[in-house]
Amino acid sequence: MFWHFFMFELRLRMRSISTYVFFLIPFTMMFFAVSVEDFGPIPPGKILVNGPFALFQCYLDLTAFGAILIAAIFGPAILRDFHQDTYQLLFTKPISKFAYLGGRWAGSFVTAVFVFSGLVFGGIVGTFMPWADRSRLAPVHLLWSLQPFLSVTVIQIFFLGALFFCVAALTRRLVVVYLQGVALFAVYLILLAVVVATNRLDRFWPSIFDPLGIVLRDNITRYWTVAEKNTQLVGWHGLFLYNRLTWIAVGVIALVLTCVLFPMSAEVLGARGSSRRALAARKIDEAEKASRPRFAPGARQVERSFSGWSLIEQIASMTKMRFFNITREVVFWAICLCMIALVMVNGRFAGDANGATVWPVTYLTLSVVSGSSGLFLFIIAALYAGELIWRERDVRFEQIHDSLPLRDWSDWLSKFFALSAVEVVLVSIVAVCGVASQAFNGYFRFELTQYAKELYLVYLPQLIMVVFLALFVHTLVSNKFVGHAIIIGFFILIPVLYRYGVENRLVLYGEITPYTYSDMNGYGHFVKALFWISSYWLFVGAFLSVLAIVLARRGADLSWGNRMRLARPRFAQLIPAALLFLAAAGTCGAWFYHNTHVVNVFRTAKETRHRQAEYEKLYKKYERAPRPKVTAVDVSVDIYPERRSFEGSGYFTLVNKSGTPIEEVYITDGQESVDGIRFDRLAQITMRDSKHFYTTYKLAQPLAPGETMRMDFRVSKEQRGFKDGNERPELAYNGTFFDRDYFPFVGYNTNLELDNPARRREEGLGPLEELAPRGDPYYSNVNLFSPDADWISFHALVSTSADQVAIAPGYLKREWTEGGRHHFEYDMGDTKIANFYSFLSARYAVKRDRWKNVKLEIYYHPGHEFNLDKMMEASKNGLDYYEKNFSPFQFDQFRVLEFPRYRGFAQSFPNTVPYSESIGFIERMKKPDDIDLLYFVTAHELAHQWWGHQLIGSQTQGSNMMSESLAEYSALKIMEHRYGQEMLRKDLRYELDRYLRGRGGEVRHEPPLVLVQREPYVWYSKGSLVMFALADYIGEDKVNEALRNFLMKNRYASGPYPDTRGFVAALREVTPPEYQHAITDMFESIVLFDNRAVSASYVETPDHKYKVTLAVKGQKRQADGSGNESPMAIDDYIDIGVFSGPSKDHMKPLYLQKHHITQEDTTLEEIVDEKPTYAGIDPYFKLIDRNPEDNVIEVEKKK
Amino acid sequence: MLTIQNLSKTYPGGVRALRGVSLEIPPGMFGLLGPNGAGKSTLMKILATLLEPDTGSAKLGDLDLVANKDETRRLLGYLPQEFGVYPKMSAAQLLNHLAVMKGIDNAGERKEIVEGLLQQTNLWDVRKKALGGFSGGMKQRFGIAQALLANPKLIIVDEPTAGLDPAERNRFLNLLSSIGRNVVVILSTHIVDDVRELCSRMAMISNGELLLEGAPGQAIDAMKGRIWTKVVETDAERNAIEKSFSIVSTHLIGGQHEVRIYSDSTPGDGFHGTDADLEDVYFLNLSRHQAAAAKPH
């Protein structure tokens, strides 16, 4: 019997076309994920796209999103009998519950497994595609496909299928099955948002209860190195095992419940479904019978009209009816509720950006609420477009409807208006949610006009474009589900096309140019592009709707022949409208094209990369050619913020320090901003390659060694019209910020080289050249930051519009207004600076203060006053600490300047720190133990005035750590002094996380710290960790002594520049012998620990103390650049601690001492005064530990 | 006067639903009789602007129904054979909406008309109930209410009594009969009694062809004295009769078979004469037509 039902179900499925369509979905996704660059979730790098990790991640993600397929397979298995009323036939026969339910379920299960086997086949077929990137593909390895398929996908199908089946069997309503799906998904997203937003590193429980596995995957594989990701499967142990067992159990429970609770009788089943309906009908019937028969009044003449106001009234009535058709649906409100829930929860975390807490300013809140509502609004547009188009046919009212005296277009318009009205209502709900979540977050500066602009002028038009498209597709396609598939496919296709170089948004339906709102600059220069592209797409949408009206179904004959016949007269009627929309779209499109492709040069990302690659191929040979060095910069820059332009002129003083006469000067003009160059002697342009921004000047009289030459130049950037994305963030109406990149660069610029290996392969370039080894004779004399200069003197005249302030490095000598413009003169005087300068202009408010003789200034956007005092405090504390411990501050001023959030960093120029509006100015510390990122970043940038502006390394391996790691260390130290150890430990715990994750995503190879090249996770995160570990071993004062010695020895060095050999030597000098090998481990190698507390127990001693017995494991491994590890003997001093306190986050040390650990297993006994709760090894994660969570365990009372 | 000339329609599958049907339909109730699949609905759909005929024309006075659909729809009241409703709307709401669609733009007038129709169709007490809960008969009456909206000049009701219980059917026919005399009302049905009770004129179609047109009374008169009945006991007896006479119909009466035959002269042998009725006309025409169709052409 079971077998019969099973085979019946299976045969039915295998005959159904939908099964094969479903199969194609995972197949195609996987096929592309493996064969096409950038399609899948694996970033370009060294991780194999068909390796075990990549397959695991793809299967997991696709199965998670494939939950809808699982619902679509399991739901109907049982609902079918109720929809087709076959249950009455079935359940009057003697069949067992198990056979019926089990057969149906098992048949669906096998079908689902078949459907999802598309993952495996798609991946394998994709491997063999000729266009796939061979270097990222391994030979097909069946186990890598089958193990994750079994342990992720099949188990997922099992328990999700059981759940869906259970709900379908017990409610027997398709709507509920869908609702359940939507609700589960929304709840999942909400919990995910909570987990992500709380940003806790310990995600044990979320991992176990994560049904779809997104948190689980991250938790298990976050620290896997490339080598591990390419060889290692996620095995059946630990978290993964617990998670899978949990959900298998859930699945089994659901199945048992189904079997127990399903009423196997036609009577019960029938009664329940129809009783309500029957009751309602009976009531109505009775009411009717009671009424008296009435006699017809004679027919009377009625006024009728079909034009003018009546027409409007008709459309309005139709619109209203359709609007309520949608909004009276339970499903609609269920989707809305899910949307509101998700929007509110995400809105709650609008201020938790990147681990730090900021005020939920309107642009952040808006981006969160519109972002989290987007999917729902999109679903509603697509779903209800289908419902509306098919509404009459679905309820079988079409014959009456189609014979009404309606114009062909008024019916269609009413559908469009109704759906648009629904979207307007929903967008308004989103707006209310946004304001509410700001209020809940304690932020009451509601910028309602910004809400209106963003939601109704930018967001809503995009939804309307989707409405247009969806109505069009559903009008054309004769099957609702095919229509939905086409629409979804369409929106998947767009990003794919974009990745393939179709970046012209005029051909990507509904795409608008990317834009960023900034408090400083508003919508600024994006307004025009947004207006024209939005108008363009709306008109295109309107044109599509004319076509849709022409082809709309009416009448009983839906054959294409008949539709075309009906279309002819309609089209004749609508030609004016079609032409109007086409002309309007054409005009907007032409204007957009003119601006983005004619006035401005349009380059796809690939073209830009190609130019970079060509530059490298053509001119890398000049990298070491002798070049004169800049010793003085004197410029005059006029900024025209209202035109987003500047013009500048000036001169460099160049000196030949090379020892050989220089005949040719090479100029790189990376920003294409150089208008002219003149030398103080005759020079001839022997080669000008404007396509690759490279020019060669041959000097009539070579520049002799030691000789000085003046080079005059003119530069400008005029931003005309608008662009299709890639707007220069440097130029803004309020908040201009550009740097020396816009000035001529003398020589070949290695910074322009492509660094991503996949991109380099694409361009036929070999691997990126490594930085020169330390001591390289050529590069030891090259400045790390500006190879075309050593130290320069600097003078600048800057002007801007009358209402703005313009700033460049240097002391303000003069400030005046002339010709309606605001002029400034800045001079660095005798103080030499790095060849690294910036120009800023904005409508600033200024906060001033003083530290000793140093002027402190913060130039900020009015309204961003939240944290100015703390910024000042950080500057003062930094100046105190750095002067005391390192060396005197070389300037008389220190300025922080806010710039628009088009870029999100802070950067240290000489005595000048441009600081993005997004990363500190709006910071908010909610809890006293929140990490104070603003304080930290300010201190970090100030520290660069020492590490980067006094000490500059040579352009060789490792030098970057001498600026970044040391600035990091300095800033963390003052943060420790300001906020205490607690916050510091918390911060370092995140640094450890970032470091371990960073190495997992390495695209080349991980270097040891003192050989770091281009790896921020090494120079920031590992740098902080090991500097702190060292300070912990040998003391802060010793480390500072070493830093001071090293700095004083190399301050303002200009060839040879210092490198990390000297730095390590300085450290070793102050380090006692027992820690010398720690320097080798931490700075010169990649060493990882896996320390673990194995067991801990205590007994109370007679004198009321507590004897704790603690067993720990200490493991140490050395890794190579790819992450292959080999064991190392442990011989280290490691903290052992015993704590009291309620939780791991709030532990009070009762005992904390370094122990010399020399073997893997160690058991220790300590006596403490209070009752201990926790104990462990390296409890504060001072060492680099791959599993920090298991370092501390609870102490149990010994029995 | 509705003039139908030579209407033909062949469906994409090759089914010839109408084969050159020509009809003159005067104002008043006109019955269209025919078995299922005869082409009645096709004809109705063409008249209701939902289908395009392959050839032929249909004119209401000067108005070409095929070419001028917009105009036609303004005069039309149509009750399809099968229809559904928006389940969550109430009868009053939907009727009001349809009244707007039919161009009754004066709100007061509209209200009056809608309420009048709801009372006429006996839906007044349930007017605020969701249509989804209506029984078949109520839904059918709602259908007629909407077909009567705004004084249509051409009313097409397609199989309106199918599936109604006798009481419902009665009420329904009463309602239909109250429609003004200067309106063309076409009632298609396969129930002979519907036509007999309501229609002054009728046509029979089968297999897409017109079999008969005229007043029901005339058709019956033409058979006067030619219908004979006999109660038969066995199949053999029945077969014997079938060989020598053309059987019009066989009815079960009290468990016994009563055979009605058509015969110009007295068949004798236990037959006795009876009054012809419309059903005899119907069956006789059908069987003659089928016999003709079965002959090789």
C-alpha cells in the first residue's frame, strides 16, 4: 500500500513538467556559480570555486533560498487531494494512514532530492565549460559534492519538507503553507539581523538553532585558511553535528505529529473544510426565505455616459475595487506584517554600523528600512501584478467583465493604478516604521523632507518600474507561474549582465544610477542623473504598458491569432500615446546618454581595469628608471564647488638625487587632470599616451646629479554634466576633498597596478610583483608613500566660493575675500612634510581648542556636534602620550576635517586629518563598555603624525607595519588608559576575529607581520594583537622605549629609509631572553595557538579557601602563507586564570599568572580566596588562538 | 430586430461550432434551444462581443455587433452560462461597481437602480453579504441583476436555469418575463420547458446548424394529431416499434416505458393519439437532423 502511494506520487511528479523546471533552477545557479567569475558567493582569489568549501557554501545558500521549492514540492502532495476533492474517493477506501501520508511524503522527498541534485550536476557540468577560470577549478571530486549535498541539502529537504508537509496536512490550505513559508523566512531574517547586529563573537546557540545554516557556516568556517577551504570538508562533529541532529529531530517530530494528528476520515476532513461555507450559505438562505417576493418596477430611462467625468469615475471605481481585491487578502497582510516586523527589527539596529554604534540618522535609517522592505515590495509588485491580470479569469468573472462597455485601456490602467496605490501605501508604512524606529532608538531629529524625497521620489519610482514590467510580462505570458519566473529571472539577469560589462544603465531595465545621500552634500550632484534615468525608465515602462494594453486579453478566444487581430485596432487608437511615451523616453534617454557617454567618458569596470593593465604592460619597464625627486611644492588651487571643479597651477622643485644624469622625465597623470607641464629648460614631448595617462619629456639639457630643476604645471578637473555611476567622490557642492593624486606624478606609479589575481589573469598579467625584499639596494632609498619624493616643503594658495572654507596642509598665513571668493594662504614654513597633501572645501563650522602651544581645530558639518568634545579629548590624550613616550610633535596645529560619506575612511595628512562623516562624527556610545571607535580612530590618525609623518619606511616588505601597526598600537594604548582594560580586551577580541577571517580570504599568501605587503588584516589586526602581547610580556614602558629609540634613530630618514629589520632589532634589544623566541613567533612567523581548558574543578579547603584543579591543553602550530599548518613544540609563557563572576563577559580575576607551558597537556592547582566560577588558559586571548571560545570553562565543584 | 446572417465559427482545434447560421430575432423573449455542444454558447459569445465569428454578421437595427463592439457593449446585458464572482465583495458593492461601469454616473440614480434590482432579484436582504457565500441560485439571480443593469437593449442569457432547483427556476423565469417588450432577449437553454413557458419565438440549433425557427405554438401545431403513445413491456417490443416508426422519445412513467412516436397516420396496435408538445418538436427535429448528418453526403 505504502509502495503504491509512493510510486503513484513519484510517477505523478516525474510526469510533471514543473519537476524539471524546478530541477533547472539549482542546476543553473550552480552551473553559473562554478563556471562564471563572480556569480557565486566565492570572491575572486585562491579559493577553488568547486572546492569543498565553495560547494558547501553554495549548497547551503541555494538550499536556504530553495526552501520555497521545498514548500512547492511538499505542500501540494497532500493539498492536491483536497483541491481536486479526491479525498472523498480516497478516504472511503480502507487505506492506512501510514501508507497514505508516508507514500505521499516519501514520493515528494525523492522528488525534492532529485530537484536539488541539480546542485551537484550543475556544479559538475559547469566545471567543464570552456570559459571557466581553470586556475580556480579542481578536477571533479565526487566526495566534495556528495558529502555537503547529503549533510546540508538532503537533511534540509528532510526537515523542511516534514514541516511543510505537516502544516499542509493539518490545515489543508495552500494559503497557510505559503504564509508559513513567508513567516518562517521573515522570522529567520529577523533573528539573523539580531544575531548579526549584536555582533557577538560567541555564536554557539544561534549556530545550533540555525535551520538554514547561514550563521552555522560562518561560525564553523570563519577562520579557515585558503588551504583548508580547498581541502577540508565540514565534518560530522561539533557544532555541525549538533545542528544537524537538532533539525533531524525537528523533522521527525513533525512527521510523527502529522501521522498522529491527521484525521483519516472523509467525514471529518470534508466537514471541516466545508462546514464554514455551508453554514454561511445556510444563513444567507434563511435570511432570503424570510423575505417577501417583490415585484418588478417598470423599466425606467437612465442617463448614461461613457466619457469625461464618467470615464474617470469608471477608472476610479475599477481601481478601488482592485485595490480592495488586493488589500482584503490575508496573504497580503501576512506579507505586510512580515515586512513591518523585519523593517522594525532592522530599524532598531540602524545605528549599529560596522560594529560601532552611531546615531540612527535619517540616511542610515532610510537605507535600512527601504533595504529591508525592498524584497517584500518587489514580491508584492510581481505577485499581485499576476493576480490582477488574471483576477477575472481566476474567479471566472471574465465573460461579464470583458463584455462591459469599458475601453481597453481603462481596465488596464485601473490595474496599474491599484497596484501603484498599494505600493504607495506600503512605502508610507515603511516611512512610518522608519520614524518609529528612530524614536525607539532615542533619536528625534526626524528629517521628514528627506523621508519624502528618498521614499517617494527615488524609491517609489523604482517600484513603479517593477509594476510596469510585471504587468507587462503577465499580460504577455499565458501562465501566471511562468510570468513570475520570467520576472524573477529578469532581476537575476540584470546583475549578471552588469558583471559581464553591460554597465550602461540605459539598457538594464529599471536600473537607476547609484547615489549616496550625505548630510553634508544632500543628494547633491546625483539629483540630475537620478531624475533623468528615473524619468527614462518610467516612460519606457509607460510605453511597455501601451504594448500591454494593445495585447491585453479580452473575450473568450485567447489564441495569439485572435489577440493580434484585436490588437490592430487598439494599436491604431493608441499610437499617439505610444509615440508620446516613446518620444519622452527617447528624450530622457538621449539626454542621459549625452551626459554619461558624450560629455563624460564612459568606461566599464573592465575597460578601466584594462587601461590599468595596459599601463603596467607598457610602462612597468620604467619603474626603476632614474627620476628626479620633488623637494618643494608650491601650488595655487581655485576650487569651484558649485561646478564641482577646480583649477590649479604651481611648480615642483625637482632634484636629481640619483647619481646619473636624467635625460627623460616620465609623468603619470592617473586622474587625467594635468593640463600642461613646463620645465625651466627646453624639453620635448617624445611620447604622449593619453590613453594610458603617460607622457615622456626629453630634456634638452639633462638634469645633472645634484642639480635642481623647476617644473611648472597646470591641473584642473571640470565636472560637466553627470555620469552613470562612478561619480568622483572628490568633488561635491559641499565637501570637496581631493589630494595629490590630481597632480602630476613623476615616474611610473606602481599604485595603479591591478592587485586582484583573478583580474590580473583576465588581463593576461602575471602575479602582482612582490614588494622588494628588505635591504633591496634600489628600494631601500625609495619612500614608502611617495616614491617620487623624500621630504618636501609646502606652500599653497587656495580659494573657494565665498560661503565655504578651504583647507590645505600648513599654517594659515592669510585669509581674505576677493572677487566674491574666499582665499586662503597656507605655508608649512621650514617644517618638511611627506609628499602627501590634500585640499578640502565645505561650509564648515569650527571648534577650536589648544594643547600646550598646539592649535586644535575640528571643521565639522553643522548638526554633527555629537562628539566634538571627545574628538578633542582624544587629540589631547594622544598628544600627551605620544610626546611623552615617542618624540615631540613636529607641528603647531592639528586639524580634523569632516568630508562627505562617499568615502568612509579617515586619513592622516600632515597636521590635517580628513575624517568621513560616516565614521565618528555621528558615533553614539549606548553602553559605557561599547568600543569608542571615534576616540580610537582620532587617536590612530594622530599617531600617524609620528608613524608615517616622522618615521617613513623604505618601499620594501614589512614597512607598512611601521606606520599602521604602530599607529594602531599607540591608539589602543591611549584607549586603554582612557577606558581601561575591559574595553581594550573587547577590542582585541574583535581584532583577533578580523585577523583570522582576513587570512581566510587571502588572495595571494599571508606574510609574517614584519614582511607584510598589502594585507590590512595583518598590519592592523595582527599588528595590534602582537604589539599588545609583547607589551604584556615585557611591559608597556619597554615597548615604548624600543619604539622611541627606533624612531629617534630614523626620524626623517631619507635614504636609506628604515625597514623592519631595524625595528625588530630595536624590539629585541629591550626584550629579555625568555621572550626572544616570542618575537620570532609573533613578528617573523605565522604561529597560531589552540589553547583549551579541558576540565576545572574546585574543593573548599578547611581554611575556607578554594583549591582549583585545572587541566589545560596547549597546542602551537606554524602556518605557511597558504595556511598549511605544521605542529610546533610549545614552550611559552601563557596566562592561567581563575575567575569569579556570573558570565564569561564579566569575569573578575582571582588568580592570573603566566605559566611556562612546555607540553601539550598540563594540570595545575591553585588556591584562591573566593569561590571560583571560571578558569582557563589565555583567558584574555592575548595569543593568536584559532578557537578562543574554548579557552575558559566553568569550574565545577568536585564530588 | 436582431438580424444574424450566415454566422460561422470554427475553433482552433477544428471544431465547427457554427455553420452559417442566419436568424431574425424580434424584440421580446427568444428561445434558443439545442443540446449541449450545439453551438448555442458560441453564438451567444459572438453576440456578446467575446468571440469573433469567422464569417457572417449580426446587426441590431443598424448596429453591427461584430464590427462595433464598443457600441454593442453599451446596449448589452449578458449573463454567461458559467460565471464566478469576486468572493469578498458584497452583492451591492459589485452591482454598484458594474453600474458605474455601465455608465450610470449619477450617484443617486445609480443607488436607486441598484437597490431596485436587488429587490427585484430578491437579493435585498443579503445585499451586504460576501458573494463568496452565495448559493447557486442566488448567484444566478445576481447574474440576472447585473445583466439587467442600465436598461440594455440586447439581453443575452446563456443557460440560466441549469442547476437551479424548481423553486429557484420559477423565480428566475418570473424575473426574466418582466423584462420590457421592446428589448431583444435571447435565452439559450437545453430545457424545453423554459422556452415553452417564456418565449414567443424560438430557434433550435444542433451541431452548429439551424434546425427550426418560429413560434413555439406554430411548431406544435404542425404536429397536431401526429404524436402517438404506447406503453411497452419489453425491449423486444420497443425494438419492434423502432423498426417501423420513428420514435420521438421514451419516457418512464411509473416504472413503465411510454414510447412516443411520430406518425402521419394512425399506427394502431395499442397506440393512442396524444397532444403534441414542444418537447416532441425538439426531439423529432434532433433525431431527424442526426439521421441526416449520419448519411453519407
